[in-house]
Amino acid sequence: MRRLLAALGLFWTFPFLAWADHHGKAEDKSIFDGKTLAGWHVNKGEEKWWKVADGAIEGGSLTEHVPHNTFCVSDKSYKDFELNVKFKITPVKGGINSGVQIRSQRIANHHEMIGYQADAAKNYWGKIYDESRRRKVISRVLDPEALAKAVKPEGWNHYRILCKGPRIRMWFNDVACADYTEKDAGIPLEGYIGLQVHGGGTLTVRFKEITLKELSPSKAGQQKAEE
């Protein structure tokens, strides 16, 4: 009888433990609904550069010169997370460059953001650029040959970005490309996600299938677009 009761106890316990384990795990969540910019914002006066089309957030223009960097920014701030995003750059002429800001902030009364950027452009694929702060590439490409083979200059590319504590790791089309640990304790390890169209060219950049898995709590508050 004791063996039977013990067996029954295990029978009921295992499903509970399995449920508890699954329930406690962070899950990938879409932070773009594919139809609207709900959960995102742009600076006032820059709405002309951003829209949703064919299931993607589209920035820039195929007919007009983009005069300066412009960003579509998440309303929510994130700390430790895994971010996945697909993007496609369609160049026309001039400076052709884009990127994904992470752990970044808006600069007050300015079009720029400050913080880490997963860069996206010729000679910058797979690199972390420190936007508006150190203003330079701060990571090295782990395997330049493998990365070069993985890049689709005018096709859909995929960034996987893992931020945990001071360490940032990135994969470009499933190729490990960056592994950077921040040494400056004064640099914040939390901030907003920003989709960038770099100024100086005529181009569009489309972003889709944007998912994020939180690995630690982040700010619940929302940031308003700058005036």
C-alpha cells in the first residue's frame, strides 16, 4: 500500500513540477504586432519616415533623401533579454546604413539615440557600434570569413542578440559574430530597443518578426516620444 501511495504521489507531483518549470521560464514574445506601431514610437516630425507595410516596420524612403538618423523606438525599457529581429535594406543611393539599438536612450530634444547598436552596413555587419557615446565600433568580428559568407546585402538578414549583465553576444544569420563585455561600470545595462535608418542616403529598411525574451525584470513604464 505504501508503495502504491508513493507511486500515486509521484504521479501527481511530476506534472505539477513540469508545469511549474514551464511556467517559470521566460518566453519569446512578439513586440511588433505586424499591423501597427502599437508599442513603438517615433519623434514628432519624423512620422513621414516610418510606417507599417506588408507585415514589417518600414523606415526611410526610396524617393527622398533621409537627412539624419531616425529611429522607431520601443515604448518599454529592457535589461537582460534575448532579441530576435529580421531586417532588409533596400538601397537607392548615398549612405546605406542601418542598425538595431539595444539598452539605449533617446537624447533629449534631439533625433539621436545613445547606446549600443547592432550595426548593419557594408564593413559593419555583425559589429557593435557605440552610438553617440564612444562613437566607434567596440567589438571584434569573431569569424570574419564565416560572417562574410552569411551576409545577404539586399536580402532578409537576422540578428539574434543576447544581453545578460555586462555581456552582449550577437549572431548574424546564425553565425556567432560578437562577444563583448562592458568594463565601464558607469554605462547603464538597461534601455530601449531602437530601429534605425541612418541619415545621408536614400533607402528603406524593413524590420519584421521582432521577438524578445526577458531574462530579468525591466521597467514597466513607457517612454513618450520626444517633442
